[in-house]
Amino acid sequence: MRKASTIEEYRKIEDIQRNVWGMEGECPVPLPILVGINNNGGLVEIAIDDGSIIGFSLAFPGREGHYSYLYSHMAGVLPEFRNRDIGYQIKMHQFKEAGNMGYNEIRWTFDPMKARNSYFNVHKLKAFAYDYKINYYGYMESRENKGVESDRIEAHKFLDRIPLTGKKFNIASKIEKYPFPWDSLKIDADSVGIEIPSSLDDAGIELKGKWRLAIRNAIVELESRKYVMTDVIRNDDIDVLVFTLREKSGLQ
């Protein structure tokens, strides 16, 4: 991993964006913006394997009042190099560089309806997740997001702490039908879990839309009761998003 530095490297990042998100023509973050971010306090890095660029990450400074953090807007790996922990290595290097730049926190967003992504961001990267955002980017044209509202939840990676998760949690909502009704939540423990399908890749837009609404309402309700996502449990067909009371989560 290293910072991108040449026009050719930035163009390769554009190509990876189109490949990963299934878009044609102009990519989400074009070359002039990549250059501007990388030369003005941001961090645009490339992952190299055997001399070829196979992935990248993009982050820039963020502020909340007087508090500063690094916001990781995008990261991607070419499909043929997935399942080799390259994405994990990219994020770990980004966390290290964030610390070198003086940051204690890195933030980014992910789609909690995608169980694999949730597992990666919360369980593997050991981030807290809270602050649910409804249709954050509006309707998108990428292959995997087309036709479904772009809800996201914000990941918060603190370099000096990790989520505390108990070994026991109560299931707040089980998959008994597709999707579960959000008002079936049974919230009665320090840690509770929401069951979601392990994959909705083959589902139609209508079913994805129903799951979007169900998961949205469940997480919004949990956040109103001061829960934050602290873990994700992966199984064969059903995964569990684990939420813990903020005061018990290690966040404070």
C-alpha cells in the first residue's frame, strides 16, 4: 500500500471504480477530485500486487464542531482478487496512516442490509456502528444498488478502543417470514440481535425494498433506545446484527 502519485495511477483507480460498482462512463469519483483530495490533506492509496494496481482507498478530513476525524469515503478491490483479505489489509493500512496523521477516529458508511459487508465492517474491523441514514445517497445506478433506497449506517473506528460484546444476547427479531415485521422487536437485554438473510443478491427489487424498510425501522427503533451495533454473527443462511446498549458497549 502507498499513496497514489501519478496520473496513470489515478486513471487505474477510475477503472477499478467502474469495475467494482458496475458503472459505465464517468466514475463516482473522477481523477481531478482524486488528485485534489490526495494533495490537500486527504489520503488516496493504492494496493499493488506483482506490479499491478488491484485496489484502492479514498479518505478525506471530516469535522464535527471542533472535533476532527478521517472520513473513509470509498475502498475497492478488483473482483478477481476478492476473498484474499486484501480489503482487510487496505483498511488496516488506512487505520495506521490515520494514526500517523494524528487522527484517533476513522468514519465511513456501509449498508447494514448486506450481511457480508456488515460482518466485515463491524466484526473484522472492530468498529462501532450507529447513526442510521435513510436513503443517504438517493437512488443509485450501480449494479448492486439500483432500484433500492440507499440506506447506510455510520461506522466509527476508534484507534484506542474496540466494541465490548457479551457472549450472550437475546434475539430481538427472528426471521419467521420475509421480511420480519419491525414492531415484533423484543428488546429486553443489554445486547440484542436482529436476524437478517445472509444474502439478498438474488432477490428482486420488491423483496429487497421490503427488507430495506424492515431493517431500517428495526435499527431506528434500537438507536432511539440507545443501542449501537457492536458485532455481526455469520451463519449459513441467517446472520445476526448484534446491538448493545451504548453504556455497556465500550463506546464511552
